Amino acid sequence: MFIISQNFKAASLHLSFSNFNPKLSILNFTQSLNFSKSLQIKCAKRTKRTGKLRYPSEKKKLKQQQNNEIDVKNKFEGVWRLFKLRISAHEDPGKDFCGVSEPLLREISKVLEFPVASMLPPEAFKVVRKSFDARKLQKGPKFVYTVDMDVDKLLNLEPRTWEFISELEPKVGVIESLPHGRFSGDLISIIRNYTKRNETAASFDVFGRNDFSKSYKFPNNRKPKVAVVGSGPSGLFVSLVVAEFGGDVTLIERGQAVERRGRDIGALVVRRMLQLESNFCFGEGGAGTWSDGKLVTRIGKNNSSVMAVLETLVHFGAPSSILVDGKPHLGTDRLIPLLRNFRQHLQELGVTIRFGTRVDDLIVEGERVAGVKVSDSSCSSESSSQKLGYDAVVLAIGHSARDTYQMLLSHNVDVVQKDFAVGLRVEHPQELINSIQYSVLANEVQSGRGKIPVADYKVAEYVDGKDVVTPLNSESIGRSCYSFCMCPGGQVVLTSTNPSELCINGMSFSRRSSRWANAALVVTVSSKDFEALNFHGPLAGLEFQRAFEQRAATMGGGNFVVPVQTVTDFLDSKMSETTMPSSSYRLGVKAANLHDLFPAHITEALQHSVLMFNKELPGFVSKNGLLHGVETRTSSPVQITRRSDTWESTSLKGLYPVGEGAGYAGGITSAAVDGMYAGFALAQNLGLYNGSMDSILGQAETAGFFKY
């Protein structure tokens, strides 16, 4: 039953909905109503982060709050955004419904203080965010909405809301006025609309592409030739931007297209046949293709660049729900057809795509890259080697392209160490995680087909260095311990690129219907950890990874068998001798002493983190929890330095390091955003684009670097 507040009761005494004239009514309404003051309960304020300690989202809200201190000039234009509209899980239509339901209209009416929710036209409202909040602190699980209200449409469909809109006041995080709306659209539309607005008869055709007759840097009106190395998210988006602006792009991928790559992965899983250049790490779409397909990012989903990426993915076949879902993900089954559509569009733009082609070396003339030396990645013969000349080379490699890092050092390209994280992947029955997170609502999950989403978790703790053993002659190091790449309803998969090494990851399909849940439990490592094992230089982190991958392979007994240990036995530092729980890993598991895998200080940090996770997720420490070793490739162990103004390498002109392998992103969305900005910077440098990136996408969060 809808409960009318005191304000609504007072309004109903004076406001007649028959023969309504909003212009005359406003004067009578404000003169006659004398609303009673609401009872206010003041609570102790939470300690707030200040200065550099603020999260990017908090900084953004503070800036919005300062802007909103200025009075809204016209409340009857543009869009109002309503936040934190909560609907009980029992009342909501469910996770797959992204429209405007009756319960949502009731919540909207409360914000507007409009007395009759059923009179509000659903067409005037658009859901822009929907998430599920199952935290125990509130009264039952709820779906939380963010809704945009089109004022013009609302007034046209229901004029009697005029009076209530006039009373609206912006409040950051609750209700905000967006007078000019939000610019949105997929990247293709954004670029073409921009060029059309700025075209001249001499330099642009009707499609918004250059004809190179005027403002062009290259002789004989030729198109600049660009090589993009790597077809992961960053490489694809660089190629898209430069090609849309008219560049001659060649996309070079050491792995195979998704169709053949899928067959190679099938041969690995079924017959243990590892293709060194076509596997879970290498191939079209990058390592994220065979993963959970998460699209979350710390850049912030409301960021215009993130929305452009998501809209572009929808353009190529992703479900429109990713634009609304608070935790959007695709799953491998949806990524594969999406990548085929992306590839087809690039080819229609004239992009040359070379699969099965490995870049072995750079061609350098003076202090500038002049091309690349490539070979057939499936053939070791020197006869397959070719030299190809280019005006620019975009290095969009993944974090497993270790041979490329070594090659860059031979050209004195500036490559530096970067912190990352290592650990183990833990797997529980998905029903257990559902029960921990949802309690009595766990039965509503129904293997991904129910009203509420398959339960996941994200936990993070800080372990003080004083609580763990540290290497000799080294100071104690505090570490962040956290869950990483949680795959609800997923499986553990092999991500090795060498038969003598063993590393794993998680993946899931769009429905997340598997009976297992897995996540990496990792701790941060830095140069001090590398030095403790006598690893030095720019590639010390890479050697650190390799050492534990080789040790894990030995502990598993070879043939890609993974060493495992129950969570309880890992905490007790004893061998798992009893029957172990089943694992989703299809190449076999073997009981092992995982507490001997890492140095003692890392193992103890992992043990501390597991105990702390159990406080947040009671039941996490369970004999049904199985730890798998080893997870090492959480992010790139290096960063290839670049300039913040041109996005070029600081040590070699014409070389553009981008994405995850270059150390500037982590995950599908942040890598795509990084590639997108790099594409605009490259188009500027080549004379294909004379505007500013900020004018289209907004300013990058930080110059040349994104948090992820």
C-alpha cells in the first residue's frame, strides 16, 4: 500500500486535479501550503577521506556538489537524475528487467512528492543503472536504481507534475539536474558526428572521413600507415579510431581468430595440446575473451569514455543491459560473436588483419620506429620473416607477451618494473556462496535463471608487515590482500603459454550456471620481493612470475595438472590427505602443500587474508573450499613509459604503448578506454584529426594513465 506523507496530505487539501492550470496554480499552491517540518534524527558522521585519499568517484561527486551550489536556472529543461531508488527483491521484476516497473514509479513519486504514483507516465523515465544490494546491514536485499527523468516529456504527458518539479532542489547523490543532458553514443557515431559538424567541402566527404586534400602531414596525399600489434580491447579500439579517421591500419595478432582459437583451446582442454601462440592468452580479443567478460572498471561507469566503450560493444552485439547493470559482464559465449562483428566492421573500413603473425622485432631508423619485422607464428622457419614499413607502431600487447618485453630492451626502450599481485585461486560450490550472501533468498538464484543474480563477492584487506615473517635483511612490508577476477558460476582454466610453466585463471559464460564459484586470492608484490629472490632489472617481476609458475608445474607433476589444497588444510599448513572436493579444472588436480609454494611471508599474508575474508563471508573457510596454484598474471609486471601529451614512448618516437601489457590498464573496459584515447592521440599526431580528445570524450582521469 502506498503511504502518503504529511506533505502529500496537506497538498491534497488544496490541489485539485480537475481543470488544472499550472501557471495559475503555482501561486495559489505556494501561498496556501504550510508544510510541517519533518522530524530529523542526527547521527554521528562517518570519517571522510580528504585530499588525495579520496576515491575518483568521491572527487567527482565533490566537484558536482560545488557546481550544484549554483541555482538551477531552469528546472523545466533537460534531465533530472534520481539516485538510490530502492525496491525490495520480492517486489522487483528481477535482474533481467531494465524497464520502469510500478514499484519503481512509487519510489520516483516519493522523490517528487507526487501523491499518485500511478499517474506518472513510465515513458518519461529511463533506467540508467540497476544493481543488487544484499548487504546484511539493511532490511532485506534490494535492487537499487538510478533513473533519468526527461522533464519535457513528463510535462507533456502529465502536466500536473509541473508544480512538483518547481519544488525540486538538487542534492548530490540523491537528485541532480542535468540541464543539457548527457552526450552518449557508440564510438563510431561519435567520430562521424564530430567530423560532420566540422567538415568542409574541401576536406571531408559525407561519411566524415578525410580525403587528405588539405590538412595533411604526409607527402603525395597518402594515408599514414599504422601497425597495431595485438587484437585485445586496446588494439581493437585503437584500430577503430584511427581507421574511422582515415588511417591505413594493419592489425597484427600472433594468435588466431576466435573460430580457430576456440578449436585450439578445445584441443588443450580435451587432449592437453597447448598451441604456444593460440590459447587462453593469445588470440583475437586477448586474454579477456575466454574469461568472465567483466566490464567493471575503477574509472567509473558514468565516465563518458566508459559509456562510449559500452555503447560500442552494444553496437557490435552486446546486450543493451550492460549499459544499465551495476556489474556488467558478457561471458565468453557473448564475446565471441561480438568480436566477429567488430572484425567485420574493421575490414569494411579497410583495416588489414593478419592473424597468426608474430612481431619479432622493431625496425628503427635514427630515434624513430620505422616498421616491424614479422613472421608466421606457427612456423619457426626464417623464410617466413618479413619487414614491413609503417609511420607508427601501436604496441597493444597482453601481459603474457614476455618475448616482446625482451625485444624492447634490446632497443633501449624504457621499460620499468611495476607492482602486481600473486596468489592462489579458490573455488567453492556456488550454492555455498549464494547461501553466504543471500541467506533465505539463495533459492531465488536458480543457476542464473532466477530473479536475483548469481552471488559473487569482492573482499579486500590490508595485512600489516609486522604480522608475517619477512625475508632476512629486509624490512617488514604491509600488503594489500584481495579477491580478484571473481567468476560466479564459472570454472578454473589454464593460462600457461609454456609447457614447463603452470598458471591459471577463471572464466564463466553469460548465464553463470556452473555449480562452482572461483576467485583469485592474491597479495601485492613489489621490487623488494623480487630482490629477495635475487631478481633484478626491468624484467625482475617477470622472472618472479616464471619462478612460481615453474614450481607449480613441478608440484602438479607435469602435464598441466594443478596442485590443490583445501582451505582448512592450507590454514593448518598440512597436506590434504582425505578425499578432496571436486574441482571445475578439467585437466586434473593433485593434492600438494601449497603453503610451500611461495616464500613464507607471502604464504602467511595469504593465510591472514583468508581468515579475514571469513569474517566478512562466514563460511568462506570450509572443507569445501579448494585452493588451486598458481595465479601470477593478475596484471603486467612492467610498464612501458610514455608521454602524457602524445602517448608516445618516452624513448622511441612513433611507438605507442597502450593497454594492459604496457602497464596502463587492467580488464576489458579500461584497456578499451586506454586504446580509444591512444587512438585519438595518434590520429592527432598523424594529422588525421585536428580537434581535442576532451571535446569528444572528456578529459582523461589522469594524463596517460587509468586506474583499474
